[in-house]
Amino acid sequence: MTAALETHRLTKRFGKGAPAVDAVSLNVPRRAIYGFLGANGAGKTTTLKLVLGLLRADSGTIRLFGEDAAKARTSIGSLIETPSTYDHLTGRQNLDLTRILLGLPRREIDRVLDIVDLRGAGDERVGGYSLGMRQRLGIARALLGNPRLLILDEPTNGLDPDGIRDMRHLLRRLPETGDVTLIVSSHLLSEVEQVATHVGLLHRGRLLVESRLDALLGGIAAVEVDTGDRPRAAMILGGAGFSVRQSEAGNLLVDAEDPAEIAALLVREGQSLSHLARHRPSLEGIYHRHIAQAA
Ligand code: ATP
């Protein structure tokens, strides 16, 4: 199946320094929820603006659903940077402006208000909306016309915990509304981990990793263990040929599949275990490991 978005060595330079986007080749499968990750300044917004045609690339190509991007951009809806709204108008009236521009039927408004759970507040003035409601209104506007690809740049930026939770539920729901692919840029790794099917990690303009999320999280088996004498335990494990690191919690992290094997080895050598668990890697741990390797 053709990808929703495919870029090939996309490059954009501002001024003389290093490129903001450096030979980035993305592959976003259809129906993915693609978490586009990277620190501030990594180049996420610039990449998304290139895809949307808001900036012109220095080199590289962009294909949308197998077609040249210039021909297929009508299939994208986007929310990039803070959505601009007319505060004295209601949510419904704000959407109506875009609906008329796009030449869409009036019933489109109710459809998108339902998706973002704003039907009840649709007749209230946007001036009274919370930031979370404004973001959802921005997404409703991006959904007008039923785009096949939805690009959301930092949709959780500035939201409180309730707003972040609502946004998470909305993002999970969106692919169920039809044949839609979602690209969501964020630096909230734990949020991305909860919603994404795929991730791409950008660092200083370069794509460091692109993978299915389950492959990334499931790829590294490890056992987390601790004893009363951590240095001795590390020696025993190392002596038996296991590679040992420190876990985020400060315990020993052993590259091994089977916790029972590690426990038996340590007990045989007179160690008493105070902690034993299969280690589940987090997106945050993987993110930092890749950034450290790139440095
Ligand atoms: P953030 O999370 O802060 O939005 P980002 O990953 O989206 O970060 P970009 O906004 O794409 O990063 O910025 C990438 C780099 O390009 C930064 O160093 C930024 O200063 C630079 N940059 C972005 N837009 C411009 C511009 N219009 N002119 C000059 N430099 C720019």
C-alpha cells in the first residue's frame, strides 16, 4: 500500500548554519498515528511546514498517497501553531467561515463538532473557551472536508492535565472516523507512547529513528534486578557473560530474556534479591539512548 506521506532527503536551510531539516526521509504508513518527536528546535515544525507547502524545500521530494505533494495537498488538514479564531464569534460560526471557503455542506459542522466533542459548546463564543477547547476547535476546523492526512503540531502544548487527557482520547478516536492518517508532533514522550502506532525521532534536523512503536518498545529484552550488594552482583553477572547497565531507577539492568535464569545465578552465588522484574523499555529511555548515541 502506498504511504500516506513519503519524503526523500528533504532539506531546508535558514541562513548559513546547519540545515534546520537535513536530508529527512520519512515514511508514514496509511492509518498510522505517527508521533513526530524531537526537542525544541529539532526541526519538527519546519519539516511539517515543508510538507504543507508553507515553506519551500532547498532539496528533496515529498509524496502524498503516492502523488507529487503539489497535486495532493488538498487531502491534508492541519493544525500548526496556535489556531487563529474570532473570539466574538461562536465555535460554530468560526467553523462556518472555513466551511464556506471550502464549499462544504452545512452538516459538515455538526460532524466535526461531534468528533472533537464540542457539540454542546458550539453556540458559545470562542472568547469563553478554555485553551483545550480552542485546540479541539482547531482540530475540528482541520477535519472539515474529511482530509485523509491530518497534521497536528504540538496539539497538547500549554494544556492542563485534563486538556491533555481529552486530547489523548480525541487522537485515539480520530483513526476510527475513517481512512485517516495522523501525524502528531510532540515532545511529550509519555503522551506519544500512549497514542502512537509509529514514531519518528528528529534530532538537530536529522531523522535518527523511524519505527513502529511496538517494535521499538518490544525490541530490547532486559531484566531489572537488585541485591544488597550491587557491585558484587554486577561482577557475578558480568563474569557469566551478561552485559549489565544501570536502569533509570538505579537498579541493575541485564541484557537477558529470562528473569528466572538471572535470579538463579545470583542466588547460587549467595546474593539475596531485593528486586526482580522484566524490564519494559519506555519511549523516554529509548529516546535518550538514541540522542546519546548521536552526540
Ligand atoms: P519546537 O518544538 O520548538 O517547535 P521544532 O522541532 O519544531 O521545535 P523548528 O521550529 O522546526 O523546530 O526549528 C528548527 C530550527 O530552525 C531552529 O533552530 C529554528 O531556530 C530554525 N528556524 C525555524 N524557522 C526559522 C525561520 N523562519 N528563520 C530562521 N530560522 C528558523
